[in-house]
Amino acid sequence: MTHRPIILGIVGDSAAGKTTLTRGIAQVLGPENVTIICTDDYHRYSRKQRAEIGITALHPDCNHLDIMQQHLTLLSTGQPILKPIYNHSTGEFDPPEYIQPKKFVIVEGLLGYSTRGARDCYDVKVYLAPSEELRAKWKVKRDTMKRGYTETQVLKQLVEREPDSEAFIRPQRKWADLVVSFYLPLKNTDSSQLNVRLVLRPTIPHPDFLEILDQGSPSFQPAVRLGLDRDMGKPVDVLEIDSNATKAQVNELEIILCKEMPYLKDFCSLEADSDIGKLVGTTGELLRSYPLALTQLLISYHMIKATNIYL
């Protein structure tokens, strides 16, 4: 490992799945090796103050982006920070926390790529862009179950936040190395059955998925597909994994990917790590999503690759 931590950014709108994605990546890398930072902690105002002022948490003026950038700079050189804590249950701020970065730092939140100085601190940048239909389902479920809102309040908040989502959150997509888009299969309303579309930008070296798919059996098709497309006007590779991908297909792809990155062998087994690919179903039960699991594994691959050990 290098002496400085490897820093991953995961940016996306509210309820885009950042925490779920982060949890699985931390399992792959080993929780003892990972420090997780949420940029929501850098909110400038409490929930009550935001309502009084008439500003949303998505607006840059509602966040201490200068302090966030300063803290990211310190973390990127292995130095500790005294991080604020925003309590989502109360909408207020708890006492700050002393953070000493571990081998890997995952920074997830709304505005992580909003300044040049912050962007320069990341080794790997991911943007989460689920379909808006799916994000709305996730937000209603999360905010009614965990944050004390009614469904009507959540839907009203989505409408009120839309201008700031369009102006400040979605433009950050252009800075990402990987764009992760979960979406529901056609004629499927079960939000736990996910397809994923992975936009692989040439800003970092991705695994040779064409070679990987060629090594695999013909059974990869049509559940796993690789193609060319354009994203925000630029050419990209696109890897798609459907929810009906079988355990055998996933394990085959996993084994080939892990052979290229030996460090992952101790962490990447779907059998060994019960939290990999896990998400909460519509009735609260834990389910396994293979597209989610492979997304978590791919991002972890890039974290290990960034250490330069196996280049």
C-alpha cells in the first residue's frame, strides 16, 4: 500500500443508492481498511434553518464546500481532520468527530465534485445516476421508514428540489470516471430487481472487458453485454448487466476479474461476503443483486489498481 490513502468519490442525488454502494465496496476492501466520509456533514444549515431560509441541501450555498475541500486535501495526504456531523434523524448537528484516514477513504454525498480542488483529491470518481423513477421509489421508502416523513412530504420535496438537482447535482456527472445507472427491467415494478448500465470513461484504465467476456462461456449473453456509446457527447464503453444474470454467470465473471487483481481474491467472493450485492426489498427483507455486486467489485478493483502495486 502507499502511505497516503486512496480516495474514492461517490456522488449522486438524494436516495441515488450511495450508501448501499459504499457498504458493499467497504466489505470488499475490508471494513478495517476503510474510512467513510459523508459530505452531507458539511451542510451549513440545520433542517429547520433551511426551511426558514427557503434553500435546499442540494444548493452549494447551503454547504461549507470550502471546509469540505480543505478536509479532502488533508485526507489525501494522510492527515487527520475534525469532521462535522449532520444528524439525518434530528436535522441538527452533533459534536464533530476526529477522523484519521485509513488505507482507503470513501467520500459519498451530493456535492463532492463541485469544486476543482475537491475533484483533484480523488483517485477514482463515480457518479450514481439511477432512473428517476427508481430514485423516487428509493427516496420514498427511505425517508418514510428512516427519517419520519410522510409519502406526500417526500414527493413534494422531490418536486421542490428538482431545479437544484438539475442545476447543481447532475452536472457533476461529467467529472466521473464511472457512471453507474441502475434501472428496472421492463414490466417490473419490484425495485430490488435491478439492471445496471456502467459507463466506463477512458479517464482511468478499466479492465479489458472485451477480453474478459471472450474468455467466458457463451452463456454470458444476453445477460452481460459490452458496447460502445456516447455519454455527454464523448465516446465511452458501456457494460450492461441484467437482473436475470445467474449466479454461475456472475461467479465466472468475478473469477476472471479477480485473476487480474490478485489482492481482490481475499475479499471479492460473493460467497464469503454476505453484504456484497445486498439491498433491502420492498417489504424490508434482504435480497441479493448480482448487478450491484459486480458494480461494487469493479469499483473496488479500481481502488486497488490506484495503489499502483499491481500495475
